[in-house]
Amino acid sequence: MSKHQPHHTTAFGIDIGGSGIKGAPVDLRTGEFAADRLRIPTPQPATPAAVAQTVAEVVDSFDLDKHVPIGVTFPAVILHGVAQSAANVDKSWIGTDVEKAVGGATGRKVFAVNDADAAGYAEVEYGAAQDVDGVVLVVTLGTGIGTCLVVDGVLVPNTELGHLEIDGHDAETRASEAVRDREDLSWEQWAQRLQRYFTVVENLLWPDLIVVGGGVSKKHAEFLPLLDLRTPIVPARLRNAAGIVGAARLAADRAH
């Protein structure tokens, strides 16, 4: 939980994904969209110039004050605004300053953050982990396993805990939602793999709470009760809105 209220009441969040670029203004007091979100398909190829231009289209379609903080999520490790990897976007993003590229196209100051970090931070500020002190781990189960670690309201960025090596395997190659689909695992079979993953993670981090996100979290009743962990584990609340909300909030926190 943040130790301060953001200086701004509104910020704009943009979620850059492999298939769509989505944006909306966010009311920072409630964590809800202040207007309907807009989605534009991600250009192909998803090069920096093409994506930045599409982000500018999204931003320009809203009547935003020039001082409104803008946050963008990006599917990559982001170090000081620069993409260090590229998942589901063009490889030319590697080494690209996301904040400069998008800032140049929009004519605004932009804050860039890893997509899992944005979604996880939103859950801490407004969702399933609101008012939880200590160590919160948010894990998104999807194509891979994305993780976000927040300690007493402070984001520890770019944790790649989906890539922990467990029993000789990259964890996400055994336990992601995509693997459950591909191998046609029953909920029980998949839960055994998740059990192994979460046991290792909780023994490394001793979190106070684990939040599980990703599309499959809608079906949490099928698998979360099958897990036997020391740590309380709950489904995420914000679902598809989380990336936009988290990016907006982090941008506002940084502007503060």
C-alpha cells in the first residue's frame, strides 16, 4: 500500500500488448476508468515507430490536460525506461528507450513499466492486495508466468520469477496456463505443478500474500482450493483493467 496519496487525481494509462494497445484515463482515488477505454490493434510489424504512433493516436483521442501523468506498460524488462527484452513485439525494441520513443510521438512526458509490474501494482493499490502490508507477490498465469513483487507499497521492478529453474525446468514451461491448454492437463494435474512452483516461491520470499492474475483467474475456484500453501493465495480483482490502472498510478507516483 502506498504511503502517500498521489498528487494528481487523474492519470492516463496505456497497456501495450502483442495484439492491442489500450488506453484510458484513471481516477486515482478509486482506481476506476474516468472514461471508456479505447483499444486499437497493435500495428504489424510492431516496431518502435509504429507502436509509438499508435499510442499517440490513443492519447490524442482523449481530451487530456498537458500535465496529466502518462504511464505505459510494455511486455519487456524495463530498466530506467529502456526495453531490455521483447515479448510479442518486434525485436527492434531491445535497447530502445520506450519513454523517449512514446514521449516523442505523444509530445508528453511518459513513464514506462513492465506489464506484469503494472498489473501487480494495481492489485496492491486498488485490488486484491489493498491494505496488505509486507511482501505481496502477484503472479499472472498466461502464455508464460509473469510476476510482480511489492514490499510495503514499493515496487521491486522486473522480477522474472516465472523463469526460476525448478526441477531442471524453466518454471513457466511446466506451469503456465498455456502449458495446461497445450498438454490438456486436468485442473488437478495442473494444480500439482502450481503447487510445486508456489512452494518454491514462498520458501524463497516468505510473502504475506500471493495474488493470482491472468485470464484463468476467472476460474480460480477450479484450482486455488487444490493448493496447500503456508501463504494466503487469492484471485486478482482488476482483471483486464489492471495494466492501465497500474501504469497510470505508477506514472502519478513518479510525477509526485
